[in-house]
Amino acid sequence: MITSMSHVCVYVLDQDRAKEFYTGKLGFALRSDVTMGGEFEGAGAGFRWLTVGPPDRPDVEIILADCAMGHDPETAAQIRDLVAKGALGPGVMDTDDVQKTYEELSARGVVFLQEPAQRPYGIEAVFRDDSGNWFSLTQRVAPGSGG
């Protein structure tokens, strides 16, 4: 039985910039930053395995993947275009206090597409990473509270 998801892949345009954004602006901890050799099928000369995650959640890793990782050049270019255009929303990031987190991240230079607003599922703000990916930042309502 599957019990949880430990890694999620977010394609980024520049891994060095993404590393700085996710650690410096979002406050994530660096989990790994290694170059994997050509022994991995399709890796060619190798690829960079770069992961970050919330400091208090060592079981969660976000892979900040180069768009070419595991893809042929044509597919990599298509992914790069989608990321750059802001067409991808990889997921939802939870917080206990959206307003406070919104203020903290805004002060660090994170660009928000939507300010905190009440939704049926909680309070949500939407921000964009340095590559163009957008994320929902959500303070969920307690089950049974009716919003």
C-alpha cells in the first residue's frame, strides 16, 4: 500500500537561481545537490539532482529539475516554454497562517499573483517562483467547520 508521496518534481529554468529562490526566499532547506553520472539511462553526461524541502518536514523533497532531465531535446524545449510562460501550477503549499506567510514572503521579494482571499476550502494566496511556476499557498479550514 502507498502511504505517502516523498518527492515531487518542479521543472525550473535555472537550477542555481531556483536553489536561491527556494532556500533564500521561501525558506526551504537544501536536501541534496549532486551531479549524477552518465550511468543513469538517458542521462548522457549526467544531471544535477537538486532537492529542497520544508525545514521541519525531512520526509518531503521538491526536486528542482532542469527541463532537460529525462527528456529528449524537443520535449525539454516544450517544457521550458510552458514553465517560462507560467502555464504550470505544480501544487499547493500549506501554511497555518496565510496572511503572515504572505507578508513574510512578500517582504523577501516573492511575487504574488493573488493576495490572500477566502475560498470554500480555506484562505488562499497564489505566488510565482523565479521560473514562472505558480503555487497556491493555502490555510485549510478544519474539517467540518464549513469554511
